[in-house]
Amino acid sequence: MNLIQPLDHDRFLMGPGGRLEVRGSICSSCSLRLHPARGKCPRCSEDMLETFITDPDGVIESFTVVHQKIERSLIDPPYALAEVKLTDGYRLRCISTDDLEVSIGSRVRLDTQQVETDSGPRLGLVFTLI
Ligand SMILES: [Zn+2]
């Protein structure tokens, strides 16, 4: 059985059971939380600790619905691309090919979904409305 690989190894790792684990970092000084993970805090320059995001719930802060195929994009339109602020403070970008009727403030939950790409199926981080 082939394990389907994540779209982006820098931001996600494959966890047990074939689920994506989302990498992030927390500042050891000011507690700023960032995704993708960084080594130094952009706010106070202190070291950041690498961690995983555990709370998948958040709200949409901004979004766009993509209708045109983007050069070198792995995903076929239409899809919604949203910046989501999670309950625990992380902000990250994710997509949805199912939920296109979104608005700013929509409550969403992050999940993983198999997406078809030019190089075969991959696992991506997606959001669903809750
Ligand atoms: Zn900091």
C-alpha cells in the first residue's frame, strides 16, 4: 500500500494513521505562535520552540475563491483559499474544494483531504465549515 505524501513537507509531517501533522513554533519569550515554524521570533528575536498544532478550530480572516488555473499550482480550480486564525492563535493558509461559500468570520475546522495533482494524489490541509 502506498502512503500518500503531503503536499508540503516543510509545513506538515505525516503522523500516525496517515494524518497530516501541522508544524508550528512558539516563542519561548513572548509566546507568539507561527506557522510555518521558524527558528527565531520575528517579534522579539528570541528562540522559538517547534511544536505541532493541536486545536484544528478557527475562523476565516480573509479568503479568495480561485477560478483560474494558476501556473504550477498543484490544485485544480475552483477552490477557496483562506487565511484561518485558529483558536489558539496560529494563522495559516489552507484551501477547500468543497466549501466555496465562505465569508470572513466563518467558523472552520482544519482537516486533511486527498487532492489530485499532476503528480498523483497527495494529502493537503483543507478547511471545512462547522
Ligand atoms: Zn517572541
